[in-house]
Amino acid sequence: MLEFDEVRQLIGEILQLGDRTQKLNPETPLLGSIPEFDSMAVMALISALEERFDLQFDDDEVSAEIFETVGQVYAFVRDKALAMGHV
């Protein structure tokens, strides 16, 4: 089963948050709240999520709402992994 901590750690790596990564929880806002989380970081995160979890996201299923909170990113990845039979 895909764990929240796996997604949280990947977000921390992409944003280079260091020790701040452990403070991320499902309700932590991303877009507009974490300065490091800009459009380039979104693209890097999508690519890293696809690679790390062996997923493929279609352009039409990726929206800004997914990146509003850490929990929404996790839920999106978890649901995609379940749909693809990766968990």
C-alpha cells in the first residue's frame, strides 16, 4: 500500500525542504503557501511521482486542485496507483 510518508518525502526532496519535510501533514497547503512550490516544481513533482511509483498521468487528469494540499497529492497518487493495480 502506498504510504503518505512516501509521497511527503518525495515532495520534500523535490522542494528541497530538508527538516521542514517532517512538518508536512495532509492539511499542509502547497500552491501559494510554500514559496518553493512554483510551476517548475509542479512539473518536477509530476515527473518524480510518475517515475518513483511507476505511474503515468494524462494531462487531462492533472489539475491545480490536486496540488492545493499535501493530502490531495497523496490521494491523487494513491487512487492512480490503485486504479493501475500498483498497490
